[in-house]
Amino acid sequence: MNPLKATQQQAVAGMELQSRRMGVTAENISNADTPGYKRKLLMVEQSQLSSGEQFMASRVQLDEAEAKRDYNPEHPMADGEGYVTLSNVSIVTEMADMREANRSYEANLNSFQQARSMYRSLLDILRR
């Protein structure tokens, strides 16, 4: 396989993964104040096909971390003891994850652009 093409394919796969990660993080941020909401995590696994080709698979999983409970017996979602289970989303954690995903996306984009630039240079050399 052409190494420049392989580099571009890896960069595209990385950008798609980071884009999905940003979507999951944005969903968590938008539901941070929703009582009972469980934070979603994007789990990434590297797999290998029988042909030897590797690919990244991802799935969404709920974070089972304990959420804070707030005593508010008037709340419509209060349990029998008067406690409301809040979400387990930390805005600070989500913003850090979003920043990391954004930087990883940019790194993959730069890798793609470098491979494209090398292709152009190669074509210019071949035209001479």
C-alpha cells in the first residue's frame, strides 16, 4: 500500500474519531443539569482484521460513577426519601476532554495536509 495514502487514511480515521468524541462531550455538557443523567464515555478499541489490517472501533458506554444526591422533597423527580439524583457530569472534565479532542483533531488534520503536500511535490517532480 502507498504510504502517503495510508497516512491520509489514518488521519481521516483519527479526525472522524475525534469528531465523534467531541459530539459525545457536547451531549454530556448539554445534559449536565439534567437530574439522573449519566455521563457518556467514548470507548476506543483497536482491532485487527484477518487480512492483517488494523482499524479503530468505538462504542458509547455510560459512566457508572456515583452522582451527587440533593435533598429537595418538592422536586418532581425526588425519591421516597426526598432526594434527587443529579447528573454525574463535571463541566471542568468535559471541557478538558473537549480541548484534548480538538487538539487531536488538529494534529490529524496537519498530518493529512502534510501527506497531501508530499503528493503534490511528488507529482511536480514526475512532471519534469
